[in-house]
Amino acid sequence: MRRKIPSTQALLCFDAAARHESYTRAAQELALTQSAVSRQVTLLEDFLGLKLFRRTRHGVALTPAGVDYAHQIAQRLDGLERDTLDTMTRQGTGGHLTLAAVPTFATHWLIPRLGDLAQTHPDITVHIDTRTRPFLFAESAFDAALYTGTPEQVRNWPGTRAEKILDEEVVPVCSPALLAGRKSLSPQALSQMPLLQQSTRPEGWRQWFDAQGVEAPHALAGPRYELFSMLAVAATHHLGVALIPKLLIADELARGQLVVACAKALHGQRSYYLVTPDGDQEPEVLTRFRGWVQQQAGRTH
């Protein structure tokens, strides 16, 4: 049966016009004339039976239907481009994975180990984009995700299965200067210090103080940062004390840029998981990557 898919040229013209909201700038990007872009968009609108753009005094703007379609088409074109480049560069051998990963874990744990993957599985190529929250695999180009969360959060991620890779040990850290010559601080003393917050874990400090049995009225106060890497930089610049998984700041601790402000760690709240779409058959390249990740996790102390 013939697929009901518009021409690639029409989709490329629409994608460029949608990003720029301008036929003229889309034409410049694609090395076409403005009339050629306009004609391709019109053909696409006729094919779909709906309007993707509306005219404005300054050019064109996406309709609500155009916004939705542009979002979907951009993902499909990105995936098609990645697949094409992989086939060209690998000449059809091996395989590739498109992986979603929480940013600091990807930067500080996964990427430094990819040299070993290249030696043990030289035919596997891993593409990494960052995601901090669950998403629908059916609406993305991802093959798997390295995600951190509680067991409940992982169970509630629809259409997936998850395998625990590593447990977290979260410790309070700061710059040596913030300790002012002291070796460490008690939980009570920490409750009076400036606390750096992570926006994706707003209850982090409260959970830590509760585990220590300490009243901390200001546990939720302080500047918020989305990523652990941001928290680490803020802490090294003496802005406050941060709660960070120890495995993500091994280098900063080794260099003395950060020190453990209190030896009492928070265990068992979250873990790192390899999350994959729930299906009957897993691609061989993903199975091999899974085995490699398990091996690397076993070597992590």
C-alpha cells in the first residue's frame, strides 16, 4: 500500500519556514527562491487539507495546527538525518543508539567511560541528548534513557521498563573556604548555612535534615539551579552548601575544589536506571550497550 507521506522537499521547506517564520529566510537557508518555498508549503497544505501558516504584516506565522505539525516533523527530520549520517559513516555496519541522559551523570560518569565502549564495541555509536524528566518514547527518537529517580517515579513512567544501574549517595559539599578552617560541620550548623537548591529536587535538603533528625526552618530557602553541574560550580565559588551525589563530583573532591561539609550521607532516595521502551524484542545494539553499562556500574565505587 502506498504511504500517505508528502514529499521530502515540501517537508524541508515547511520545517525551515516554521523555524524562521519567514519564507525569505527559509529560502536563503535552503538555497531556493522565496517563491519555490512558498509553492512547496502550499502543496503541503493542499496535501494535508489545512492551513499551516497565516499571513501577517511582517510575513507569516504558524497556525495552531502548524505549530503541532512543525514539532512532529522536526523530530522526524532530525531522526532521518541521524540515521542517514550513521549509514554513511559506518557504511551500514554496527549500530547506533540515541540516548537521553540526565546532564551531569552523562558528563561526569558516562562520557568519561565511552572510550572503553569504543574499545570493547567499536561498531557501536552512541548519540547523547539531555533530558531531566520522563518523556514518551513513542513521541521521541530515543532508544533508551539513563535516568535518576525514585522507584515510584520509575514505575510510573508509562510504556517503559527500567533496570537499576547505580544507587546514589548524596552528600553535603562546599568550598574549603566556607568551612573557615573547620574540618566539618554538624547537621545543626549546616541548617544555618546558605543552602543551594536543585530545582528538580526541591525537597532534597528537607529530606536530608529529616534523616538527621534536625529542625531546619530554612531547608527550602536558597537559590535554585537545574543541574548538579551548576550546583557544583556554585559551591566551588563559595555561594553555599550543595547536596550532590558523590559519584558526580569525584574530580572536584580529588582536586580539593569541594570538600564534604558533613559526613552524614543520604542513601536510598534515588537511583540511576537504564530505561527502555517496553517491547517484546530489544535491538541487539541496545542489549550489548546494556551489558556494557552493567559492567561499568559494577566497577564504580
